Amino acid sequence: MEKRPLAGKVALVAGGTRGGGRGIAVELGAAGATVYVTGRSSGAGRSDLDRPETIEETAGKGIPVRIDHSRPNEVRALVDRIATEQDGRLDILVNSVWGGDPLTDWEHPLWEQDLETGLRLLRQAVETHVITSRFALPLMVVRKTGLVVEVTDGNTARYRGSFFYDLAKSAVIRLAVAQASELKPHGVVAVAITPGFLRSEAMLEHFGVTEANWRDGVSKDPNFAHSETPAYLGRAVAALAADPNVMAKTGRALATWGLYQEYGFTDIDGTQPDFAAHWARSLEDEYGPLGEPL
């Protein structure tokens, strides 16, 4: 019999068009949740990223809603819709809005970067999370239950290679910490989570491979052999959402490489990638330790 531990649960995955957000939305749905999948790219038109993935492709049996999470009125309307259609219920909120790849300058220090581009990255990657939580959290608080997941990159204080990128990803962890503190008295959990080396659509494209032949990309970068699919991240979030003791983790910055050891989930090929272990074995001497989780 198929296990559906999240049957009856309602989830909102903000930024579910592609990458980690898509993986989370699909796996929450596979675990039985009713999933609202949002983003700016749909069959009706692409976002300014101009990529082919759409919320409809992600949603499957879920509910795709095209909105821009930087616009409070659109987010408010979305949450009102969820409240109406689901009798006020929202069990899982995933803040996975990003869209910052074309805005990230990996070549220059802060004083040589374009300021407006950097500030736009912060608005896209941080303010959208704040806006979404602002309108979605009341549905959880009133029922005194729920899980908020902030998707980031890395779970330590290690510098991430570019000023605005680092600031955005670190700030998202702090969003989880702050929300956890305010939500705990109301029975609602908030955590941050990071994948390891994510084999997203964009990364597959970068290596000139598909998921079917992704190992051909290892010749370009041996670290790619230790990458993981978005489904691995999705299964981590689904496991958290199904854990009756998840409150013990509130306020923490978690990672797929720690959670698979606790919950036992695998990637789609049955493996259990552990990028932190790979880093310690092969990259620490050159780049230093990842550091302790925040």
C-alpha cells in the first residue's frame, strides 16, 4: 500500500517552478499533500528568467497559481484563496523563491558591483519570503500547527563567494530563526534547509547533460558525481512535515546530508548523497571546513 503520510495536509510552495522548489512541491504531493505551486513562469508566459519550466509542469495533480511574490496584493489574494478553498487550512509553507542567478556577480567585490542589481537580488530572494510569510502565517497561528521551510544555500556562516548572494542566503536562515522564535508559542515550526550540490535544470544545462546521462558531466567536474536531484531535497522536506516531533528542530538550519541519516530517505536512484562528507574528504584541504551549522 502506498504511503501517503501527508494525506489531508495543505501546502504552499512559493517558488515551485524549477530547482529545489519544484522538487519539494512534487515530493509533498507524492506524500499526499494538496500543494499550491506558485511562480512567475507558466504556460501563459515566462518570467524575466526566460526559462522553459512552468508551474503547471511542477504541479501535476497540484494547484498552479501564477503570482509574483514581490507584490503583496497578489500574495494576499493567494492566501485568501487558500483559506477559502481549504477551510482556513495551511499546514506547510515553503519559501523557495529565488530567481537570483542572473543577478549574481561572482567576479567582483561589493565596491565594484552594480548596486541596483545587487539590491534587486535582495528584494527578489529575501523580501519575497517576508511578504509570503506575512500573509500565510496567520492561517497556521490560528490553528496552532504548521511548518515553515526557508530554502537556502549552505547552513553555516561560511562565506558563499559573492557579497549579495551570501547576504541573501544568510538572511534566509535568519528568517527561519526569527520566525521560529515568534511562532513557537503558537505551535508552529520554522526551519531553514539547504541541499548539497543540486542537480537542477539549470545545472544540468550548464554541464550539457540531462538527468538521464548526468554522469557524463563528471568529466568536467568530479564534484558533480556527488550531486543530488531536487527530489532529494523534496523528500527531506516531506520527512520533516511528517515528523510528529519536528518542533525539536525549530529555528535550526538543516541540510539534506544530515536529514537522510535521520529519516532514511534516498534520492531517485536509491543513493544517499552526502555533500558535507565529500567536502570533508576532498575539498576541505583546499577550501577549508564548511563550518558548524547555524
